[in-house]
Amino acid sequence: MKPTVGILVITLAVGAALGAMGSHIVAAQQASERRTVLLTTDLVGIEGYEVRMWRTDIGPGVVGAKHYHPGTECVYVLEGALNLEKEGEASAHLKAGDAHCVPPRTVLVPRNVSNTEPYKSLVVMIAPKGQPLAVPVK
């Protein structure tokens, strides 16, 4: 009976340690910037262009990577709030329910203004066909 109790204690200890590690991994994944592409399709009637739709998720307190989009980007904020820094222009301060469009090749740095709540938006971009979703800027 004693070996069974020892094995049970060791199993519980290992399980608790793995559970704690797993929660840190999940927290690290949530504390990032992620784009999930929902749709890419040719823009009918305008040769060589496509429309792309994606969801952007930015974790609490995260400052996203400096980048630009090759086409016109229109954002609708689903949840949270964002300061969208635009190189050479005033920042856009966006909150849930706001919509905002950004011209092609505008250099951006997105900042989730909350340290506790995620930022989520739906984005639509019209761009030349085959272009990347975003282009990193140094």
C-alpha cells in the first residue's frame, strides 16, 4: 500500500508542475500579436487586386511590431482599445465599436492600451494581388 501512495504523490506533483508550466505557455501565447486570415479573394471588376479579411488579436500590454500594409486597410474594433501610431501622422486612438482606415504603406506600430484586456479587431484590406498581409519595418 505504501508504494501505491508514493506513486500517487509523485504523479500528483508531476501533474501539478506540468499544469503550472502549461498555464505559463498559454499566458505567453496570449501576450502576443496574432493575425488570423479569414478570407482572401479576387476583387471582381478590378484586375490584379484582391480583398483580404483577417482578425487581429493583441494581448494585454503588448506593443506590436512596426510594419506597413501594401493596400488600404480598414479596421473595426471588436474588443479592447488600441493606440495606432502612424509614422509622420497623429496616432489613432481606437476603442470597441470604432472604425478606421489607413492608406497603403503607412508605417504603423499598434499598442494595446490595456495591461489586463486583449485587443481584437476585424480588418479588411484591398491590395494588389499576391502581396503580403504585412511588411515588417526596422
